[in-house]
Amino acid sequence: MKIKKVMDFRKFLTIVVVICLVTTTIPGDVINAKKTNQSKDAISYVPLDDRPFPLYTPKKLAEIGGFQANTPNENLLGNYFTPGKGEAIGDWLVKDSKKTSASVIAVPMLAYGGLINSRYGEVSLEEAKENLQAIKKVKEQNPDKKIYAFDVLMRLTISPTRDYPGNYAGEIREWSILKDKIENLGMNDKKLIDRYEELSESIPKELLEDYMRARKRNLAINKLMIDWVEKGIIDFLVIGQDDADPYGLHRPEHIALQERIHKLGVSDKIIIMPGADVVGSLLMTKLMMEKFDLQPKVSVEYSHVNGEDWIAPYQNIPYSQVIKNYVSILGGSIVNNHEEADIVLMANTGGVGKVKSFADQIYEYIGRGYNVTIGDDASAGRSDKELVDLLDKRIQFADVMGYSGWNVGVSITQAFTRWGLTHSVEQGNLNVLRNSAESHLELLLEALVHEEGYRNNVRTDARNLAESLGDDPQRLLTHFEEVNNFAVTNTKPYAKKWYEEHFLGENTSLGGNNEINGIITGLSNWDMYLPWNRYSELAAYPELELETTPSHKQKLVRNTPIPYDSVIALDKESHQVEVLVTNKHEQSIKTEVSLELPNGWGAFSEENSFILGPTETREVTFNIDMPLDVTPEQKYKLWSKVNYKLLNGNNKTSGLKARDVNEPFFITPKHTNLALQTEGGKATASSHFHAYTADNANDGNDTHVRSRWISNKNEENWLKITFPKPTSVNEVKIVGYRGYPIIDYKIQTLQNGNWKDTVVVTGNKRTIMEHEFEMVKTEAVRLQITNTSDGRVRIYEMEVYKK
């Protein structure tokens, strides 16, 4: 049973209402326009179930695109282990499709009652086929209207807490993988065979029979949907792989389906790819982009080296291929250069390294006016806390074209839909523009509250509470109310923070020919609750209030100092900072740019006073000089200050009030780590274990477990840093690995071709070792290790300084 808790945020949120008078810039009817349900078109939509991602997100995307998504009554939809009413939904679809221009249909909802129920064999093949006849009826009565459908290639396991004694989800997954390896691929490994036979005996027979019955039935329906594409009943079909792995019973099923697609010659109308929940959003957006008749260009930047080859959890293809599939389905194309792109996708993947430079790049692209959307998939199903914390300080999330910490497909579809609407809407359709902007901002806020606020900060505690009450957090049967109240109450402070700091009072462009602007002035409602009787996800549906105001009543000048957070070598004479100034007013402005610096600092710019026309951007370069007495490692806060006046028709400013737009940026003076690869340092070693090579020890990453040098087991090992030219040094820092101390070692310097002992240590127990010594000029520094806890050396980073 679903219980909704309506959260009246007006009791604890401070609502700042901005009321602007009508002026000549925008007509009065624009100022006073009310939010309506006017839309360009309507689409009949049958979702996978009633969770936020399959239901709320596609409906919001439709609103962003100026469309309306009609859905069945939620009482008919599947809700966790309660299957949806496929026959009744089919009747609804037949009736509703007469009023709409197209349909997007989740086959598992019609056929089996939803995604969860598709994993069990209760619904017979005959019943599933009968429920699906509704699709044929829709096409028969509306032969010219498109039907986009999506089915699911069944995942490897069942849902863990269904009505069955014990939890066999993990065992069935393993059994499926072993069955494929042994029976289909003929792997003759005794350990694999023994484990397969053990699982075959331990998993209840009736459970395996039901599992195989469901797989056989689902494959038959997959094939039937392919046949219907060939017959023209379905215009486009996606078969999403739910929870993929290189091996398993889905693998031969996938091959069989691909062979059928090829045989029938329908490869251009069907795609099989990882994913299930996101497909409804993709097909909804595909329909809208076709209506817009737009094909945006997308450039992609990854947060980590080799991010394009990264394979995300629950998927079985490289991340770049996932993105390519999504963009291709939507009719877009991928380009190499962000300067020629309509949308810049910033893809946060797993991998080695920190994401600070990635966050800085997002900040810069937004400052330069690019349409940035962020796919945050580094952590499965939730925001990457490190990235979000960095962006929290650098950007306003209301400025991005899309964000998702759940699936990059959502951030792509949101950006496509928003970009498509703003590039196709006709002048004067204020209600469409306004509803689109509100829905876009609401989807951004919902993602932050759910994927960052709840999933990062509250979800684990909700699970612990359920377990402490003796309930199953994956199936709350007796204490749903307590866990639901806990989840909502503890998420509210995070919701308040994201709303007030990133949305309330922020300007947003509504689009249209006149570039109408709006201000987020309030929050009328916030519906928040656990949608299923489990702790996993939280519905958090805000309703924002957006007021349109004349542009000259707002501060529409953007001030972006670049870089936002930089490190300056103490031995560098000066440091450059660029300030990007963008005028979003419909009038020209006269502006002056300056920097506010700590005492003793200086800054110079050749030209910092100028006139900017509407939509123009000017880049001002400052050379900053630091005094000699700055404190190393201290982060200094500086300010970029933009003072401007709007110019009247005669390009005069007399009598007009000056405005200020001030933004902070940070500089940290540091001694240069001369060992770094970026400084020309080259690392070599006596040996290395697997992929843990010597160059991991001078890449600047001293935290990631994959960025370590690990030696083979030897009595003696060494790590050497060679400089591009003889260099004066007087300090070495070694970042080791906790629990595996380097016990006896020497630091040696190469002078005139001879190694000299500079530091000798015995009996060390520390993880981080720092050694200062008299200044020496050397061609290389070597760490000679003669004793460790187990014969291996493990080092994150070796740093060398001149201080």
C-alpha cells in the first residue's frame, strides 16, 4: 500500500517573493500570466510501474518539452509486488490514444503487471499475449500515429524479498552465470561444475522452475514484439537489458533476439541495450525531438582517464557506447569539439583520480555560456558526494541543462528536451515557456533531493531503523509508517538547503524569441514519501513558483573568474586569472571589472572598463602578484567585482543606478612537487605487481587505491624519480599504505653519476614519511627499501621539493 505524505515546506522555508512592475520591456499580459496546463501536444504513456524514475521523470520531461503525458490511474499501475492491472490499462490505452498524437508503452506493464512481476512466472504466455492485444487495437484505430514500445530482457536474478522462504536472489544470479558457462559455452572447469551442482541442489526446485518459466515466457514476448515491429504495429522498439553481466542466461537470449532482428531486416527500428527504468524517458524524448525536427550535437567529457571505456554497475558495455546509444535514439550526434556542440555532456564515471578539475571544467563551461548537462554515474543510483560538494561551491544547479545521479540517460533526455523546446517554441507562447522552465527546475531539484539528499545521507539510517524494528528494509510489512516518517523528516533539511541555496531567487531564461527571463520566487508544495514499502527510493516532488519580470529589473550579468580554485607555485612571479563577463540584458551595459585582494597582493589588467552589448561576453585578463611572505598551503579567498550600469537609447548612463555582481575565487600558494609527471619527473622501479606501475607514484593522486606503486616480493626494492635536468631539492615526502609500513629504507640522491645516502631510516612504523635535509643539486632521487612487512612495497606517492 502506498502512503503519501504531503510536505508543506512553507512552514520552514523562507519564501522570498519578487514582485516587479510592468515596464516597456515585456507586455503586461506576460507579467501577470498564470501557470496553465497548455501544451503543444499529448502522448499516451504506459510506465513500467509507479516509481519516480519510470513514472514521474517521463511525465516531467513531457512538460519540459511543452507536451502532456497521459498515464493510467495510479491505482492500476504495478506497485512493488502488487502487479498492475494489465487488462484495465490496455482498455485505458485504447481509449486515451484516440485523443493523443502518439503512444509510449512499457510492454512488461501490459503483459505482466510491471517490471517486478515480469521476473516471476505467474502470468502465462497466453495471458500476456492477450493483454498485449491492446497495442494492436491502438494501431488499428490510429494507423498514422506512432507507437514506441519498450520491453525488458530479464535480469539474471529475482527480486530478493518476494513471498518465498529465504533469500535466493544472489544464488540464482550465480546459478544463471554458471549454467551459461557450463551448459552453453562448455567450460569444463571442475570448480565451476561442482559449484553449479551445489547450487542446483540448494536452491528450491520450484523456485528454479518458476525462474526458467518466466525467462522462457519473456523471451517469447520479446520475439513477438520484434515480429510486431516487422508488421508495422510498433514503430520503434527498445529491449532493455535489466542488470547485465558478461555471462548468464540473458547472453544466449540476446544473441537469439539479434539474429531474429537481422533476419527480419528491422535493425533500424529496434535496439537492445542495457537499462530498463530509463527507457520510457528516452522514448518520450525521442517522440518530442521528432516533433521539434531538431538533431542536437553533443560533446562528451569524462571525469576520469579512460572514462569512455569504463563499464558502469549493472551494465555490460563501455560507458561511451551507452551514451552513444542514448544520443542516437534521440536523433542527436556526438561531436569532438565542445565549441561546435549544442549540448555539453559532463560524464562522471568511476576510475582513478580526483574530480576537482572536472568540477572546475563544469564551472568554466557554464561561465562561458555552454548548455551543460551532468551525468553523475560514478556511484550507482546516487550522487557522487565528492563531485556534488565541489559543484555546490562553484555553480548554481538551476543553471544546468540537466542533472542525474541515477542514470546519465536522464541528464541527456532532460537537456535534449529543454534545448528542443527553447529552440522550437513560437514567440508569444508564454505559458508553454513558463511551464517548461518550472518543470525543468523541478526535475533538477527532485534529483538533488533524492539522489544526493536522501540516498547519500538518509537512506542507510532508514535501513538501520527498519532492521532495529525487526522489519525487512526491502519489504516493510509492519513498520512502514515509522520508516516513512523518518525518511521524510530527515530528508527535509537537505531539501531546504538545495532549494534555498540553488533555486530560490535565481534567474532563469524561459527561452523564446525575446529571451524572456524568470525568477524562482517560491515553493507552493512538496510531495514527499517512500513510494514502495521499502527504503530504497524516496519520492520528492516539488512545485516551484516562477515569476516573469522585465530584464532591466533583474541582475542579468554573469561574472565568472577562472580558475575558481587554483594552486600557484611559490617560485612563480605572477599568476593569471581570467574574468568572463556576460551581459544577458536586452540593453548594452557599461562595466568595470576589478579584483579584491589580500593586503600586499597586486593585480594588473590592460583593459578592465568597457561597454558590452546584449548577449556579449568579454574576457578580462588579470596578472596577480603575490608578496614573498604568503603562507604556503593556505587557501586565500579573493573576489572578482563587476560594477555596471545599463545604457539608455543614447548610450548614456546618467541617472541610472550602478549594480554590483561579485564572485569569489581561491588561490593556494604551494611549493612545487618536482617529482610530478607534469613537472617532467619520470618514475621507474625495481619491479611492479600487476598494473601497479611506478608511474602511479608520481601522478599527483595520493588517495585512490588504483593509483599506487606495488612491487613484487623481493629482499630489496627501489623507486626512482629522474628530473629533466639537475635540480636543487631539500625535502622528500613518501605517502605509504596503512598497515604495510616501509620499515628500513634510504633516500639517495644522484650527484655527478654517484648515488649518495641522504636519509637513512630503520624501524619505521609511520604511513606518511617526510624528510628535510640540506639542499643538494641532483639528477634523480631514489628510495631504496630493504625491509617491509611482507616483502612488497606499497606507495601512493613520492614527492620531492625545494623549500
